[in-house]
Amino acid sequence: MRDIVSARNAKAMMVLAMAIFGTLGTMTQFIDLPASVIVVFRGTVGAATILLLVYLTGSRLSKGDIYGNMFTLVCSGICLGLNWLFLFEAYKSIEVSVATVLNYMTPAMVILAAPIFLKTRLTPVKLGCALLALLGLVLVAGIIQDGIEGMNAYGVSCGILGAVFYTAMVLFNKKLTSIGSYDRTVVQLGVAAVVVMLYSLFTVDFGELRFDAQTIVLLLVMGVLHTGIAFTLYFGSLAYMDASSAVIYGYIEPIIGLMLSVVVLGEDLGWVGWVGAALILGSTFLAEVLERRKVHASSSRRLRHIQFIQISM
């Protein structure tokens, strides 16, 4: 897969992948199908596309690595399916801009959950940033402007649940060991599609579904471009980037999602909502920047210490 992404073009490919992901919410508004059906098609076509790319480039999936991580892969795949299901349901129920921002509560949720599940240290700075993001959640949800009775409780709940399951998927992924990105992704996409398909069998009247030319084309684009190709570019770029840089590039996705919701769909969060969006996106970005500075400062101190020892000798 590295013939598609190289060290020279890794940053550009990461930007492209994030930009593609950012158009997803707006695209769903032009697909007249239930959220669960869209998720099934996205997961199935996406997994098939990545499998095709893997074999076209002469690579092979590692059955041993997959079997060795099967339990965690299945759990993370279930979380991925539920994240997509609730996120797409939010896209259908509330403004795309609101759903996009709510889904990006994930970094703040990871900050709060990591000390419990990953035994990491919760610093005062990280806690403060996570609390700012929660304040942003209140503002974006519309509680201040419309009150609890006036807001779309179902849509907002779906957006928050999407972020919860995204957070769970991130935590499960951190438990995976000795497995390639594409091995992991193919299994997770397949599991997600199966889980949501089972849900759809009990909740969707398939006889009432209508697949016109536009719907079919958009479903294929979503599966091939927004899932198969975008995931390939994303994971291919990760091979040449540190985690902190990848997280910062990840902010391209919600920014583009918000811009498209305004320009294409004519949505407007209102000044309170925009303040909330800034708090959610800005607080987690601040936490990442401060963490990078801390790591850089620590590395500089160690380097100076080593240089002092060498000079003393």
C-alpha cells in the first residue's frame, strides 16, 4: 500500500483523506434511505474496496494477526457500526453542522476515559480542556437557546451516542497488538456492516426502499471513495506521521463539514452554537498542542542533559 502514499506525499494524502471525510455529512442529505441501510452499504462496499486494493498491490491479509486479535477486532467493529449508525441518524434528524460537532466530542471523551481504561494520567490541563468541550456540547445542543423542551432530544442523543461509540472504538483500537492497519480495518468494516444489517432486518421495511440512479451512485461513492480509498490514504499516511501530527490534521474533517453545511445546506448554528463549536474543537486542539510542547520540552531537557554529561566527560 505504500506505493500509493510515500514519505514525500504523506501530509498531502492525509489532508485529502480528511477533506473527503469532511464531505460525508452533506452527502447523506442527498441519499433518501434510512441511516442503517446507508451504513450497511458503506461498510460492505468499503471493506470490498480495501480488499481489492490490498490484492492489487500484491499484499495479503495476515490471518494469524487477525485471529490473534479477533475478540478486540469484533468489539471495535461493533463500536464502529454503532458509531456510524448513530452519527448517520443524527445527520438525518438534526443539522449536519450540529451532528458533526457532537461527533467530535470524541477527543474530549477519550481524555476522560483513558485514565480508567488505559491507566494514563489525567493532567489538570487535559481535564480543563475536556470540561470546556462539555460546555461546548451544552451550547451546540441548543439547551441555552431553546431549552430542554425546544431542542431535538432524539437527534442530539444520537450525535452524543455516536461520539460515545467512537470513543469506545478508539479505546479498543489501542488494545490491538501486532496487527496491520488494513487487516484491522477490513475486519472492523465487515463486522460493522454485519451488526447494522442485523439491526436493519428488524427495523427497516426493505420492500419500501427505492434505489434510483442518484442513490446508487452516491452509495458507491460513499463506499469506494469515502471509505475504501479515504481509509487507505489515511492509514497509508499514518505510516509516515507521528500520532500528534495526525490528530492535528484530523481537525480538517469537522472544519470542512461545518463549511459545507453552511455553504451547501444553508445551515447556521447561531452565535451560541458557533461558540460551542469553537469550545469543542478548540479545547481538544489546545490539549494536543500543549501535550506536544510538553513532550518537546522534555526531549530538549534530556538532550541538554546528555550533552552536558558528554562535555563533562
